[in-house]
Amino acid sequence: MKPLQVAFTGSAAAPAQFPRDGLPEIALLGRSNVGKSSLLNALLGVKGLARVSAKPGHTRLVNFFKVSGRGKAFYLVDLPGYGYAKVAESERKNWERLVTSYLIGRPPLALCLFLTDARHEPMSNDRELEHFLVDQSLPFAVAATKADKLTRGALAARRKQLESDLGRKAKAVVPVSALTRDGIDEVWKVIRAATEGPPRG
């Protein structure tokens, strides 16, 4: 198997700085403390590529990672998290505008990987995001992170619950652990199905 090639290609603070090469994009969204950076590092197999902060909420730009070497090249896109960071209201609004400007009217966006913590019930801002994705007809899959913290039975129950709740319109619902790597291969299958398929209209 060819080695996976990963390159951080830059951060964007405005739409003018987003890539223009038209490659498919997979966006990671979720609460600031849901483990986006850990999952990104686990998916790419490059420890420390995405900074894992002890203080959630420190991703303030849209970060692009180009992935190639196996199949069609694409970008994994790390979006600022929501709902946790202790920042000024004006700064939070700026983050929201940046994320919205990325999500709406972005033809290369092939899939939103919607992260939620497997240990907890979805919060109000998770439900707001789900409604937004559905309203905007954006394709998404739910990744339930920190799955290693639950017993097998509890995890199966959580997956079933998410499939009828946040994930009722999702392409898939996948429990995943960056620590044990359980679910990583399944997430990759979802990503490949999105990046290898026809572009969104």
C-alpha cells in the first residue's frame, strides 16, 4: 500500500484564502472539547500534526491539510469549534461568520464530519449544527468520539440513539476512538466514498 502523504497547506481567516484548486474537502466540525485535533491526527497517522491543546477552543482559523497518495487527493479541513472556549462575544461571532462563510456555497465541500462526544447526550449547540446542516442540504456523517470511554453495551446503545437523533439524516454514524483507533477504518470508508464520488451540485 502506498504511504499516505499529508501536508499542512495553510490557515484561512477569510474566504479569499480558501484553496481554489477544486479538490474535494472533508470538514471536521464539533464542540471545542470534542477531540477534533486528536481525531485528525489519528486519521492521518501523523502525531502532533494538528495541535492538541489542553485548553479547548484554540483553533480560530480554518486549517487545511492536503491528503494524497491513496486514491484521489483531497483536503481535511479543521474548522473552529463551538460552545466551550471562553472568549469575548465579538470574537465568537467572528468565528461563526468564518465557519458559515466556509460551509455555505463551497462546491468542493464533499462531506461534513460532525463530531460529538459519545459519553454525553447531544447539547443544544450540537442540535443547532445538525439543523443547519440539514437546512443547507450539506452531506454529513456523525463521528462519536472518545468511544473507548464506554462499555461495549453502552456504546451500542449510544450509536443506536444517535442514528435516530443527530444522525437521522447522516450518511453514517460511527463510534470512534483516537486512542485505540477503533472506528478509524470505518471513518476512512465514509471519507473515501465522499471524495471518490461525483462533485456536489
